[in-house]
Amino acid sequence: MRHLLFGLFIYFIICITLYTFIGLPELLCPVISSTLLFVLFLYPLKGSLVRKVIFHVASSILCLLLNILLCYMLFPFAKCLGSFFSAVHIIANPLLNLLWLVSLYSIGLSFISKPEKRHRYSAYDVN
Amino acid sequence: MMLTEILEVIFALLTLLMSAYLVRHYLFTLIVLQKPKKVEQYPAVASTYHPTVSILIPALDEERVIGRILKRITELSYPKDKLQVIVIDDGSLDATGEIARYYSERYNYVTLVQRSWREGRHGKASALNFGMKQAKCEIVLCFDADYYPQKDIVEKLVRAFEDPKVGAVQGRVVVLNEPKNLVTRIVALERIGGYRIDQEARDRLGLITQYGGTVGGFRRDIIESLGGFDESMLAEDTDLTLRVYLAGYKVKYEVDAQCYEEAVDSWKSYWRQRKRWSMGHMQCAFKYSLKILRSKNLKLGEKIDGLLMLNVYFMPIVILIAWIIGIPLFLLKYYRWFPVFWSAALLFMYSSFGNFAPFYEVAAGAYLDGRSRACWLTPLLIITSLYSVLICTKALLDLLVSKLRKRTYPWEKTEHKGDGNYYIMRNVPNQ
């Protein structure tokens, strides 16, 4: 629980930093919500707090970069399609973010787990 | 104008319902993560409580796997003078009966009961009722023919019955043939979410722990007083769970009592098995939802959890409806809370089948088991989640059609290929 509280503290720092330097709500919303999901799902797990913080901050930066890239790539479409694009964007954007978020989270668990656990083939003993 | 407002209300309600499940499973995950119970490995637990135990093994055309479980049963560490093993050959057309007879002739505690193919083949509940007539012991345990239990599983399961309030017990199911292909790997993840976190959390919180029909058991006198298994139900296990709770008893979950199953290994078998589960669960939802609400033996938490558990197989249909309503609603009229609701609806795309454990619950379960690499497959839950939308919708339609026609839906057996033997040999080379 202490890790979770610390994670929330880191989350607020990330949010304030992003809000100070980036004013675009289209860019802020996915980053803030993705970062919150990482806090909720990552910090309650057993493991090194340092690794969790590193992973959390790195994933937030990655999320920001991906969304900036997405914005640049989609800008020409937004110009051509107008309000229709905005509708598609609002429906598809959470889906796109969720796709990479779940994948990164799944792989990230290997990073925060203890090495001796990581190399175990199976936890099961059929004997 | 009126239409969009109605759609808005429906969409908001559906999303709130989905969010209730998301929060429920997040709390389950937190509960188990806070104090993970260490899974005990061999040797057997020391206990002086040794009641007499009947083990029921229903089998229908299981020649590829029946020998494996019967051999294992002879290796159990439980005192054999307190053990009665009943193999129920429910009208098999293959060598299941002959293999079981081989064991019954060599081990005096193994009994074979047989029905001809004309009398048998009416489903698991019917076979279990047939076998129950032979059961003489205080506790009755059930194992499916494709399962492979730990040697000390009986000790681990029966210790729960020292508490007189416990009416049934459930052990943990682990997939034996997990490395075989993508389907078995995904099923293994689903089992981890369900048994490592979901059942464990419900047991700790004193909610409705589910008896899963195999790797578990019950007191014989209770099941007899309840009139045996209901043969009209496709999910006799969920039916029994609710009857036990409504009668004022509890179901205990023993995470240490592990048994290895041969999981379905093709999408076709997956569809058939899960459709049967869905229909059975939906039958139970129709039969017990009101009874749960009116029950005086259940606490408020148990009632809420019981209703959520019973209606879980309707959730893929709810998601489908939410998606269908959500997109046109947004195009007709935008409102600022839409992205939040929409994100909650999308989060469900990563839920496992059966108990709807979302991806974080499954990942946390695998993490607790020390299986970080298995976690890498969590994103693939999207496949089964989307598949479950189709399965549950078809299951509901078939159930409604069979109700309208007043016909009982036939039991569809899951085929077992016996591939699990390879994985047992690999893990236990000297066996």
C-alpha cells in the first residue's frame, strides 16, 4: 500500500509537469489516464520500488512521445475530414492507447520481478 | 431528441455496470496482492483429520486419459482404508470401461459402475447422481477424467471440512498442456486469473466462492438432503454452489490443493466448452437471482457478489450492446463524459473468459506465481474476450430458443486427446 501511495505521489508530479509544459488537452488526456492506470496496476505488486518508478516514468515519456507522433501523423487527416475525424479520433484513440499500454505493462512485469523468479519455467510441480 | 436521451441513459447504466465489475476485480487483486498466501508444495500437510472419502470420476469416452488419473489415484497418500474410488462409465463406446475394470480388479478400493449407452450419455449431473448411489463415505470428492491431482490433494481438500459450516470445497486448477499452442496458453492465463486471484479473494473476503465441479467436493449428507445434482442444469457445479450457500453452508477454497487439467487445445473445442458453461451459468442466473436476494442465510456482501458472479456471462452481451449504442450516440450528440465511459467499455476488451478477470488481475496472478514470461501473453486476452462476445450471445439465443420450445439443451462433451501425458513425463522424468 505504501508503494501505491508513493506511485500516486509520482503521478501527481508527472501530471503537474505535463500540465506546466504542455497545454494541449488532446495530448494530456491520454497521457494522464495511461499514467494513472500504470500507478494502479504496477505499484501494488511486490518488487523493487526503484524499478517501478523507473518503469513508470519511462512509460509516461513513451506515452507522451507516441501521442505526439500520433497527433503529427493524424494532423493532415484532421484538416481534410474536419468534425468526422474528431469523432473517429475520440472513439479510436483510447483503443490505440490501450493496445500499447497493456502490451507494455505485460512486458514490464518481467522488469520489476526478482531475477530468480523471472528465470523459473513454471511455478507448478506436478509431483 | 428523446431517443438520444434514452440511449444516453442506457449507455451510462451499462458502463456503470461494467465499471462495477472492473472495481470488484481490482479490489480482488489488491486483496490478494496485499498478503499473498504462499502456495505450499510437497510434502503433504500434516493433519490428524482423516474422514472417509469417496472419489467420483465420471467418464464418457475417455480411453485416452482415464488410465492416467486411475494410476495417479493409486499413488495418493491418503489412507487407502478410508478411500472409496468410484469410476462412472457413462455409456462409453471406447475402451474406458475396460481400462477402469483393470484397476477395479487390482485395487479393492476402486469400484466401476457402468451404464449402457442407451441409459447413459445424459450429461455429467446425471452420471454423478448415478455414481452417488454407490458413495458410502462422509465426504465426496469429484475429479474429471482428464485431471491429474497432486498426491496429497485429498488431505489438502478435506481439511476444510473440519469446520462444520463448510459444505463444499474447491481446489486450484492448473493447465497441464499449457505449452502446446496458443489456445492452451490463453486458457492457462484464464485459469491463473480465476484461481490465483478471483477465488482466493472471494474466499478471504467471505463472499461466494465457487465450487467448480471438479478438484473439489462436498459433504455427502448435504448433497443428499438437497436432492442430488439437478440434471436439467448444464452447470451443475454453479447450481450446487448456490444451493449450498442458500442452505446456510459455505464453500471453502484451498489454493494449495492443485490439480492439473488437460485444457482444450482448439478454438472449436473452446467454443463448445465455453458455450456450455455460459448456458449453464445463465440458467443458474435465471433460477437463483431472486432466491439470492430473498435469502436470509446470506449477508449483504454475499448477495451482491452472488448476483455479480451469477450474471457474469451476460457481460460480453452488455459490452456488445454498449459498443453498438455508444458509437451512434456519440455521432448523434457529443457529451463530455463520453471518452470516460468509452474507455471503461474498452477496458473490458482485455478480460478473460469465465469470471471476467481483467488483464491486470490475470497478470497479477501470473506474477504471484513467479511467471513473468507468461504475463507477456496478457495482451492476447483480447482474442478470447472478443470471442466470448460471440459465444455468450449465441449461448443466450440458444437458451431462449430451447426455453421457448420447452426442450432441454443436450450436454456437449469436451474431447480430451491425452496430450497431458507428455507434459507429466517431462516434469517427472523418473515416473
